[in-house]
Amino acid sequence: MGDPQPSRSRDLARTTFQLLALGALIATIFWILRPFLVALTWATTIAVATWPLLRQAQAVLGGRRAAAVALMTTILLMTLVVPLYLGVTSIVANAEDISGWAQSLAKLSVPEPPAWIATLPVVGAKLVARWHEFAAKSPEELVSLVEPVAHKLALWFVGQVGGAGILLVQFLLTVVIVAILYARGESAAAGVERFARRLAGQEGVKAVSLGAQAVRAVALGVIVTAILQSALAGIGFAIAGVPFAAILTALVFILAVAQVGAAPVLIGAVIWVYMVKGAGWGSAFLVWAIFCGTFDNFLRPMLIRRGADLPLLLIFAGVVGGLIAFGVVGLFIGPVVLAVAYMLLIDWMGEGGEIEQAGRSS
């Protein structure tokens, strides 16, 4: 009998080279597609989140997919890309003015706090004390506090955005890919399911479905809430005459998406209205600011629950952790990864319980 050792060595070497070649092929593919990965990720997220709306539009339009795709693409372009692009370009164009605006504080003085603030339970006395502490500062001290922050914030945003032209190209590319996914969504979904089934069987298909639910939950709970919050805040800025209303509205949207909340922007706007417009306008805007800054705590959980039957803490951790790890697109990557991991953990623990029960019964 011949020695099987050389044959096993040749098989091992061939398998190793096959894996190396496959890894090099995959790395090359990702390198080639690297300029399109961000747009592809955003387009996939938008298509998955708005797919039910596309199906409803198609039903209203008599089952014509092409008309529904055209309608949804136009709506997406007008409601997402155009306002966001205008807000970003406005911030970029006024980056230096934002820091220069802090100089106007030298001509302003902080009035006395309204009497009703002291009557607020728990926090009233503390708010009045902090208000007096802030009012006691000289205009030069106010400028020294605000100007560096405003300048650094403007420069940071410009650095993050880069060229407005490149950003517009990314937006348009995202819309084009979304339109393609709208038109060929069933084929794309079938391909993903076949890959998941080949990779992990029925559990892989279940993971894909859960990932889609997580994307819709985040789109409903985080993005829709941020849009409503920034729109209401923007209305308040415009009515109260707050300067740079468009920039502040865009900043509220960014902070709301980042789960920081609109409070930092609203607090600054309230102080400005009190100093410039007086106690009447300031108190009215304060009430509106409190509503705009707190209603998301009730709306977001309700919308997330409608999107997916997942623990709210898991979605929130995925949103915040994904944002820190991957940037804005991590808002959707984080919850999807945690949702799939949560499903696998629950199934694994369930299988352990079934095995233990079977052992007891035998």
C-alpha cells in the first residue's frame, strides 16, 4: 500500500492556496467597490426601511412598479437629499460667520430670570442660581466661553463634510442605487436569502429577516423622530427670529440622530431670545423648546416598537455604539448586528433547554 502522507500534504497545500486566492479576490473586490460602499450601504438601508411604502405606492398606482419607483425616488430626493444638502452647504458656507457671531455677545446682557422658574419643583432653585452665575459674567467672559466652541464646531463640521460637491455626488449616487433596488428589490432579496440559507440554513434566513426589521425600527424610531424634532425646532427658530435658523435646524437634526438630543442648541437659542426679545418672547420660546426637546422620549420608543419586536435597550445600544464605531451609517449597522446576535443567543439558549428537557425525560 502507498503512503497517503504525500497526498494529504498536496491536498493541504492546494486548500491553503485556494483560501489565499479567494481572500485576495474578496479583498480586491472590496478595494474596487470602496468608493461606492458608503452609498451602497445607505441605499440598502433606505430601500429596506421604505420598502412597505413602495408596495403601497405601487398598489395605489395600479400595480405599475416603474411609476411607483419614479414617485418614491422623487419623494426621496425632495424630502431627504435636498434639505440635507442645503443644510450642510449652509453650514459650510457660514463656517467663519458662526464663530464671528459669538462676538455679538459683547453687546448683549443677560436679563433677570423669570419669576416662575424659581417655582419649579426640584430644579427651580438650581436653575435660578446658574442663571445668576451666567448673568454675572462680563460680555468679554461670555465671548471667551462661546467663541472657541463655535469656531471649533464649525471647523470640525467642515472637516467632516469635506467638499460639498463630493457630498452631493454621494447623495445622488445613493438615490440612483435606491432606485435600482426599488426596481429589482425582489431579486436582490432572493439573492441575499439564498446566500444566507447556503451559509447558515434556515437560521441565516431568519437573521436576514430580523436585520431588515431592525433597520426599519431604527428608521422609524430614530430618523423619523429626528426629522420631526428638527422641523418643530426650526419652526420655533424662524418665528422667534433666531439667527442662522437653517444651520441650527440642521444641527438639531444631527444631534437628534446622534442621540445627543436637541437640548444644547435649544438652550443656547432660549438664552438668545431672552437677551434680545425680552422675558415674554423668551418664556414662550422656552415652553416650545421644552416640548421640542422632550417629546422624542415618548415618540421614539413607540415607533421602535412598531418597527421590530426587540428590546428597546438593545436598539438604543446598537444606535449609540454603532454611531461611535462606524460613524453615521453605524446607526443602522449597530442595531442589525446586535439584533442578529440577540437572536442567535436566544436560539442557542432555547436549544440548550430542549436538550436538557430531553435528557430528563429519558
